[in-house]
Amino acid sequence: MPETKENVVVLAQFSVLMDELLRSGFQRGRFAPWEIELLLDIECCSLGDAAKRKALQAYENAVQAEMENGAERPMRFSEFLAARNRN
């Protein structure tokens, strides 16, 4: 499934969100509903700081690949962790 204009925009927003989360800290006060859902999902996952950071970096790469293949929204972090644990 090819990229659409909408998922390109969502991927760009996701990249900004992950950059803020992993690197620079949040520089804004407004978030899209799906961003809030992802942040809450990430917060609910029980991982130590170092393990969470490593998992988030892998998650970012997995979401980017999935969205470049046509996914409309990023998968949840908990879904990523569950799939990774199954493999």
C-alpha cells in the first residue's frame, strides 16, 4: 500500500513527537488526540529508563517503516512491545 498525503503528515508529526520525547523535551503545549494516546500508552509500559529509551528507538524505526508502507497511524507502543516479545 503506497504512502498517502495523510500518512506522510502523520509520520512527520510522529517524528517530531519522538524527537521531543527522546531528545529535546516537549516544546509545545498542544497535541493531537492520537499523540496523547501514544504518550499515555508509553507512560503505562513498565520498563526501566535505559530499556525504555532503547525500546523507543526501535519503536520509532518500526513505525517509520510501517507508515512508509502505507499504515495510516502509528501502532501503539504496547503493541510493538508485545510483537517484539512474541518474536
